[in-house]
Amino acid sequence: MTFCVWTRMRSSGKETVVVKITIAQDTAFCSEREKRSAMSKPDHESLSYADEEAKRKKRMKWTIGITAFVILQVVQVLFFVLVIMKFKSPNFRVAEFDVQTLNVGTQASPSFDMSFVAPIRIKNTNWGPFKYDATAIDFTYGGVQVGQATIPKSKANFKSTKKIDVSVSLSSSALTSSSNLGNELSSGLITLNSQGELKGKVTVMFMFKKTKTSQMNCTMTINTTTKAVQSLSCK
């Protein structure tokens, strides 16, 4: 007759000894029970560690996902505020053109008559259309108006350039005898200026509107010999 004794430790950290006494016919039964008892403790600890590791990885995935989502939202808000909602005044200017007709006088009797098609360009860099009112462009020589062109009411789409061609006729009849036209004609050059103000509203996302004003201030030099624009600059 054989007596078998087993002890077991609980996982809470407090050691509790449980003594079981079994009467067996031989030692083989006791050996098998001892082996099973020894294996039960590491198996339980292994499963507990695996569960904790799985929970830790799951928490890490959730943390990474939430952090990435927050960063994405912040980037979107910054892009909307700094780019989409940044209203700018469209660029308003005269582009280079070909002179159709040009008649000039002499240094002693200075005068000129000129006609051409002025290509007007309205460049809208906003993320919404720019609706503008009708406006006039004044062409001047020495601060005196020598011609005018009218821009009709329309709109420039977002991120695009509106192209308008208007016919222009200029005449020096309004100039006084004290002007510098005679000296310029002797040099073969006529310097002209164009000024205008374009006023309208930029609309973003169909609800956000802001009034913007664009100014034109261009200087052009006409070669009386070649009857062509020698230089053109706009501020």
C-alpha cells in the first residue's frame, strides 16, 4: 500500500499547501499524479501570459489608430484654414498685344492715333469663383486719358484665368502742347499706361464670401517704327 502526497501553490502569490493523501496499490499511480500536477502550473502561467500579450497588442493597435486619426483631422483642418479659406485678390492685367493701326505726327506737330485689341487677363488663384462687376480701363499718356476700354460683368472660375479681348482706340487729341510727346516721337517710342479697378466677390464652398478688389497698373512702350509693343510691365 502506497501513500501519495501533492502540494499546489495558488496564482495570487500566497502560498497554500494542499495535502492530499491517496491510497494506491502501487507507485505508478502516484508518479502519474505528480507529473500531471507539475505540468498544470506552467500551462496556466503560459495561457495567462499569452492573454496579457494579446490584450497589450490590441491596446497598442487602438492607440496607433486613434493617434493617426487625430493627426489626419488636424492636417485637414490646417489645410482648410490656411489654403482653402485664404482669400486672395485676383491678378488683373493687360497682356502683350499687336498694334493694328498707328499714325503719328512729327516733332513739330506731335500726335498719334492707335488701335489694337487688348487682351485682358484675370487670374483667379482662389478655391472659389470670383464674380466681378463691369469696370472701365483707362489708357493714359503723361497722366492724361487718351482712350478707354470696358470690361463686362462676368466671373473667373476657381484656379483659372479669365481671358477677355476688348477693342481699344487711342488718340492724342486731348493732350496739350506742353506734353513730352514731340520728344518721344523723335526717339521713336510712345509710353502709355493703363489703370483699372476690378471689384467682386470670391465664394468658397457656396457659403463663404469675401469682397476682393484688384488693381491694374501697367506701363507699355510702343515702337513707332515697327508698330509693335517693345516692352510691357504690370505691377
